[in-house]
Amino acid sequence: MNGLQQYQRINTQTSITDADPHKLIQLLYNGALERINMAKARMQARDFEGKGKLISKTIEIIGGLRSFLDFEQGGELASRLESLYDYMERTLLDASFKNDVAKLDEVADLLRSVKEGWDGIREEVVNQQRAQVAG
């Protein structure tokens, strides 16, 4: 492992350790999008083993996102997200099986849309956390 990889691993671990739950989910979205882009490059390079590993990791990350869903507080939105995550996982498997770049792009677009909504509530979440700590 070179110095850059060690730095990135330590930096990632520090980010996760320091992250509040909202930030952790942002990191998961970023990680999934990165791995889809990397899988696309591996697919185009005809490195099917590397592609498979990256798509599997992306599916694990989406499973992690799914585990954060709160059906009590999230109600219908949580149910819709669970269905969307399920669709993303199935589409990724199909993309891997068929070496279909368009399906990877489709999942990346869906993830970006959900991530934008999540990023949009960041300030609101931080303010709520501050109020809870102060209160």
C-alpha cells in the first residue's frame, strides 16, 4: 500500500469517526457513486473481475443506506426509499451480469437525485442537533 492509499484510508476512517448520522449517510452516497464510476471504468477496460467487486461493494453500500431507514419516523418516504434501494440493487446486478454501462448510469443518476435531497436538508439537521445539545 502506498502513502497516498494509507492517507486516504486514515482520512476516510477519521471522516467516519467524526461524522454525525446525517454526514455518515452523505459519505455512503459518495462512496456508492465513486464505486459505480470505478466499475464503469473497469467494465469499459474489460476487467470483469474488478467490475464485479466494485458493483458488489456498491450493493453493500446501498444495503447500508437501507439499514438507516426509519420506518416509524419516515413513514411513506422510508417505504419508497426502500423500494428504490431494492430497485437499485437489482439494476446493479443486472448491469454486472450484462456488462451494461447504461444501467450503471441509471443507478448513479438515481443515487445523485436522492443524495441531492439529502444534502439539501443538511442545514436543517445540523440546526436540530445544535438545538438538542443546547436544550
